[in-house]
Amino acid sequence: MSLQNRVTPFGNIVAVPDRGLFMGNRSCLLHRGGRSKARPWGNRHWIICRTDYQDKRLPLREPGRNTQLFFLDEATALAAGHRPCFFCRRDDAVLFCDAWLRGNPEAGQADSFRMDVLDNRLHAERVRPDGPKVTFRSRLKELSTGVFVSLDGEAEAAFLIAASTLWRWAPGGYTATQALDPTVEATVLTPRSTVHAIRAGYVPVLHHSVFRERS
């Protein structure tokens, strides 16, 4: 039986057998008795980790301590509101923070920057106090490769923008494509400041099914 530990671009945590390219966490999502917490996060530091690091093996579920999550790819994790981990993905985390500051100059300068500023901003942009995901509207022509959207009339589907194409997300990989109409307005799932970081040069890791479909 699959554990409920796979994250969608909407930030929802579902039970599917697929594991994906990355793992991460939001701290502990289970009470010590094993019951799920009412809010699916334990702190504001939502991270994206490698699935292998120095041969360390972590328990998938430690009630009261930690809950491991899995993502199809980095673009999915970013859409859900996570950011690269400074411990196991330090180089990527530095690149992300540099791009995030370039894309969000009002947040301050690198020499005075604190991660709490980024994490607090992301938390405000990814989830409302009562639980629903925060989104915003934008025309597709204003969005970069690596950003996720949902389309009017298909609110339950998530689409990755890549190579001027929309790629339909599924737990095991991207399953279909459709032409991107740059004039169409869509609901953006990726947090606004992360969208700015991607536009400023951060390149998310994409699942290999995108490249397979291109060939």
C-alpha cells in the first residue's frame, strides 16, 4: 500500500507508488500517535532534497519528528512552494537564492539577506491561513520554462511550461502536450517570487519524460 507522501504541483499530498527525482519535507506532518496534522506543514522551511546523500537513509515517517515527501521533479516541488535544501543541495540552493534576489530586489541585498525572509515570503505565497493554495493570474507569454499553471476549464490539471509547450503533469511523468497560446491567461501555481527567480535565471530540474517527448 502506497504511503501518502507524494506532492502534486498544487501542493497536495497524495498516495501513489511513484517516487520521482527529489524528496524533501515540511517538518513533521504526523502527530506522535500517527494521526495526520490538520495543517500539512510543521514549519515554514519547505525544502527540496536529493534522494541520495552520503549513503544516508532516513525513515519515511517518524510520527512527532519528521515526514519525508517526494516530487516528480524540481519544477513540481517549486510549484508546491518548496525551495532547494542548503544541506544536501548547497550549490543549487545558492543559485536559487541568487536568482531569487535578482528577481525580487525589494527583498534586500545578498550581503544582508536572511533565509527567513525568503521562507516567510514563500509561505505567504503558497498557502492561505485556512489551507487553500495561493495562486495568481498571468498571461502565458509572461511565464518561463519551469513554471506550472492550471487552465480555465481544467482546474484540476496542472501543466508545466517548457519549450513553448504545455506539458500535462501526472505522478509518473508528463503524459501529453498541447500548444502554448501566449495570449491565454492562466492560473499560476508556482509562487510569484519563485516565478521571478526562474525568470531571473534559475533553471529547475525537469523530469526526463519532457525530454523523451521532445525526441
